[in-house]
Amino acid sequence: MPKILIVGGGYAGFYTAWKLEKHLRRGEAEVVMVDPLPYMTYLPFLPEVAAGSIEARHTVVSHRRHLKRTKLITAKVTGIDHANKTATISPEGAEPYQLTYDHIVVTAGSVSRTFPIPGIAENAVGLKSVEEAVYVRDTLISNFEKASALPVGDPLRQRLLTTIVVGGGFAGIETFAELRSLASSLLGKFEEISFEETQFHLIEAMGRIMPEVSLPTSEWVLKDLARRGANVHLETQVTSAVDGVVETSTGDTYPAGLIVWTAGVMANPVVVRGGDLPTEPRGRITTLADLRVVDADKNVVEGAWAAGDVAAVPDKTGGLPDGTCVPNAQHAVRQAKRLAKNLTAVLRGEQPVDYYHKNLGAVAGLGLYDGVFQSGKIAIKGFFAWVAHRGYHGLAMPTWERKWRVLWGWWHNLWLGRDTVQLEAVQQPRAFFEAYASRPKPPVETAVEPEKVPASAK
């Protein structure tokens, strides 16, 4: 029985395994999925997790609950030797071992792409995982709690109430707007803090935001953010973030209590660089439109497949400048579904079919009851766009079990308001116990008396 190894359990990996279970007959192939996390994260919900509008656990999908016939290995893939069809599996705290396969599906996703700017690695946080979203939420609320105890005009108070988001793409704008919305709602609970004290700055190197929508729509978003007290700095770059003080190319300086980095992604370097599969200049694995891996001469690498952010999949619609699909959730899900069908077809001696998806539009949430929707020349703004945003992503969330958890949470929040309790201390769960834990007393050293010298020896 052929063995299919899926590297990565995110969007593309989870959907590939999920659909292979549907398409493959029992005994037709063995499917193994390796990922260091036991769940798939629905990334479009992370800005709402950071804003307290969605419970963090509701935005992830358990592998073991929903993949019934897939063998799951909670570990990292640190090496791929496709010439010998073996992969190096590295479980946490254990020795690596080799796993053989017949077909490999690389869906390791992407990580935050950063630049060697002083202080960013030490003081910023990304928004590519649910853990980061929870950290952002807890930090913002904790900063309000700390600032409320300080006198007005105190430099530390001003710093705690300043939030910086770097990157003006969809993820950056949604995160920025959601955090501004959260901060505005917190003001009703912190009477000591005024609206003017809360400073929100988004820094974007390009001359516009949200390239996925039309220029008039992006300009409306800028005006909407300005109306809500959120400042966007276009054609501006971060030059330093040492000690949490953000310096920009325009000479401005912002001591910040929270710095969120959303300026792009790159293919997972651990998997890509640790293997022998061919890649393109941006570090993504090269594929045909049918998702089979190919080398520089377009020769198919037998038994190798790739999809999602880690793959350079040709865009058959011809709508993108570099000719490949953009790394987003919309493509990852649809590519995974096509890959599962194609892999099943190849196992049965049939021909694979090219992946083709024309983007029908883009929708973004900009905080509670505010959003933007763009489809062709049609643009919807405000409340109805926000409803479209929630409707689309509520239905796109995989499995009905997770859909109901998200929808039920939204219904509760409609009547009870968003949850603004922060659990920052969970980052160091043993600190409270250690502070009061009894410890063994140090052994008492017994004093050694000097040896008496006999009088006769004097």
C-alpha cells in the first residue's frame, strides 16, 4: 500500500488529508501527516482573536478530532531526501528518525518575513499564529491596566498607550482596525484614560494600503481609520525598534508598548532549505498548475507535490504580475482540495487536472460593525460589508463543529459584549507557584575546630 506523507497540518495540509480520507478507498493508500502543532489555525480570524471578539480555541481545528483515518505525528520535518524518498522526523525532546514514503505533499505554510532592522526581533510580535494573537490581546489590555495606575503625562503611561502595526496589507489593516476598536471599547472601563492618550500608528512602506482592493476603496479605509483616531503613515519605513522605541525613515519616534509586525510572509525556511526539492528565487517550491513539483526545466519530480504558501503555483487566470498564486488562505484551501483529487487520480493511473481559481473578491473586517468588501468594481463599506465579512468566514471555517463554536460566540458577544479579561500571566504559569513554594534549607556547615598540638611537641 503506497504511503503518502503530508508535511504540515495548516490550511493546505489539513484540507489535503481531510479530502484524501473522502476520496481514497480503504486500503488504497496510507496517509501520514506530520506537524509540530495538533491543530489547524483559521488565520483570517486572528485579528478578531487579538481584539477579543473570538475565543482563541474556537479559531483552531483539532487534527485528531476531524482526521479519522490519517496517522498523525506531532513533530517537525527537518529534512527531505526525495532522491531516496525519506524524511527526517524530529519530535520534541527526542532523537530524529527517518520515515520513508512513496508520495510527499509539502504544505508547510509560511512564517513572518522580517528584515534585519535593529530591535524588531527582540521587541515585535507577528500575527501568524493563535498564540501570537492571544499575546497581542493580553498585552494591549494589560497595558491599559498598567497605564491607568500612572499619572497623566508620565512617559511610561504614554508608551503603554501607544500601539504600532507595521505593514499595510490585508492582515495589517484588519489587525490595526480591530485593535483600535478594542482600545476604544476599553475606554468605557478605564475612566482614567482619555481617547486622545491612546495612540495607534500603522507604518507602510508603499504609497497605498490593501493592494487587493481598488484605490478608491483603500482611500475610504484610510479616511475611516483617521476618523476613529488611527494614524496611517504611507511611504514610511521602520529603521529601528531598539528598546521598543520605533524610529521611522521620516524621523519620527514612537516609544511603544506593543509592536505588531505584519509586513509580509515567506515560505517555511526549515522545510524548504532542509530538503532537495527545487525552489524558485523567492524560496517557494516550484510546481505545475496541477500541483506536482517540477524542476527548473519543467520536468515533473515523481512522487512530489506542494500547495499553499510554501508553493509557487502558476496562476492560470493571468491576473497576477509574477504569474503565481498569492500566498493566502483562499488559494491554500482550494489548492488542497484539487491536490487531493489529483493525487487520488494519479494513484489510479488517471491524469491530474490543473488548479484554476479566479478571485471573486476580497472582504475585510475593520472592527465591530465596520468592514469593506470589494468584488470587481462593486465596493460595499461599513456595516453591511462587516456582515458579509462575518458571513463569509463563518461559513468558510472548516467543520460544522467549529462553525457552531464561532457563531455561538458571536451571538453571546452580541448581548454580553466582547470579553476583555486578559490572562497575560498564563505566559509564565509557574511564576505564582514558584514565588511561594517552600524550598529545602541549605545544609549547615559544621565548624571544624583547629587540631590541638600536644605540649610536648612545642
